[in-house]
Amino acid sequence: MKRSLQASYRRCRRVASRASSNFYWTFHRLPAEKRRAMWALYAFSRHTDDLGDSELPAERRAEQLEHWQAELESALSGNVQHPWLPAVVDAVERFSMPVDCLRDLIRGVKMDLQPPEYETLEELTEYCRCVASSVGLACIHIWGFDDPAVREPAIRCGLAFQMTNILRDLSEDARRQRCYLPREDLRRFQVQPSDLRDGPLDERLAGLMRYEMERTEQLYRESYEVIRYLSADGRRIFAMMFATYLELLREIERRKGDVFRGRVRLPWRRKLSIAARYALPWPMGDNWPRGRNDIERTSRAGSQQS
């Protein structure tokens, strides 16, 4: 590997390690090439998110995202400027990663520059597909899969993860004048966006939260089959991510949807339990988890230990 490419991967690794994410340590269970590619994907995603989340005016952030996309396209054509992009381009080429995954992520972050106004579930789904499912699709190309049928459950898995984030951050977002839930859902339960700031969890909000949690639950049921198609070393990371996000939804459910009395967080012991479960060596072949109940047992075990 050329020295400049090695340096690019090292830079990406530093970005990923600084995040202090449980997922970063799971990367170490991957073979070296896949591990490096995950660093590159993480660095690309982190930088894209940071450009969208900065304190600059929306117009300036839009310009920076346009410049970032131009840098990506230039790098793909062989003219690499940004120090992280040699690693990103190498990962794209090495694992046949669809470049549209990266383009869609940038597009999704651009969508976030304005207050969200999603009238229907279909409109919200398009946003979630860009900011979450795009990264999931990139991941499965790095991890490896044996059937293109993995694509649809992978997309639904991204939707499940992003909907979990939306429900967790509902009150916090509302205080920033942001509401991601479809307006048709709010009208169904006679809820105004301003009601989402501080609650309380009255009958209307409780009904809305049950409705959204049940729909998100269904997305998890439909998406766990991703694991059937993944390579053995990819299953570990997927299972850990799935268990972590599912446990966040479980925490919201334990609160009966009351996300208005403090941020929803997983106790550190529960997160450590999930991380340890998937950081340890697993037997291969038929001993991999086969269904969502296997993941739920892990979540319940973590809850009992916390």
C-alpha cells in the first residue's frame, strides 16, 4: 500500500477512535482491509455530518457541502485533495461500494439545513434513506454479502435506526424548532409540533408515541434478516449495532414513550454488556444468531445486569 494511502487510513482511524464509539472497537474484529474501510467510511460520514451541524449560517454550510461533494467527485476521477479521500476512494474501489451511498449521505445532510417539513411517511422515509440507509448499504459492501436480496432489509434497517433516533430526540429537536415526524401523524392524534417540546405525556402524545414505536418495531422485525446474507465477520458488527439501537427503542418503550423528562440514554453497564457480547470471539457457522429473538435475549440480559 502506498505511503500516502497508508497515511490517509491512519487519519481516518484517528477520527473513528476519537468518537469513543462502542462500534469502533468492534471494527477490530474485522480483517485488516475491512477494518480500514470502516475507518474511511466513518471519517467520511463524520465529516459530512459535521459540515451540516456547524454553527455557520445555512447558506455557508450548503456551500461547504457542495465543495465537499465536488472534492469527492474529483477524488473519484483521480484528483485527490482532501487527506481522508484517498482512503475513501480505495475503500470504494476495493469493495465495489456504490458511490451513490456517499452522494446520498451528502444529499440527506443538505436536506437537514432547513427545518424539516415532512407531510407523509414517504417523505420522511426518503430523508431516512439518505442519512441512514445509505451508510448501511455502504457497510454491507465492506462486510460482504452473498445475495443482492440483502439490499431491501438493509434499507429498512437504516429506517429503523433513524426512526429510533428521531423518537429519542423528539423533545430536544422540538426545542430547536425541528419536528421530523410526518405531519399526517400529528394530525391523526391532534398533536401540534409545539406539544413535543416538553410534554407532558397526555393521552394524545401517548397515542402518537405508541403508534410510532409500533411502526419502528415492525421495521426491526423486517430488517433483522440482513444477518442471513452477511459474511461471518460482518454479522458481528451488524448484530451489535442492531442490539444497541433495539435496546434504545426498548428504553423508550419502558418509559411508555415519555421522552419529555430527560434524554433517553442506555446505562453504561447495558452498553458494556452489549459491546462485550459481540467483542468476544464467536463460534462460526450454525452458531450465529438466527433471528430477532436471539438479539432480544441479549438486550434483556444487558437490562438485567444494569
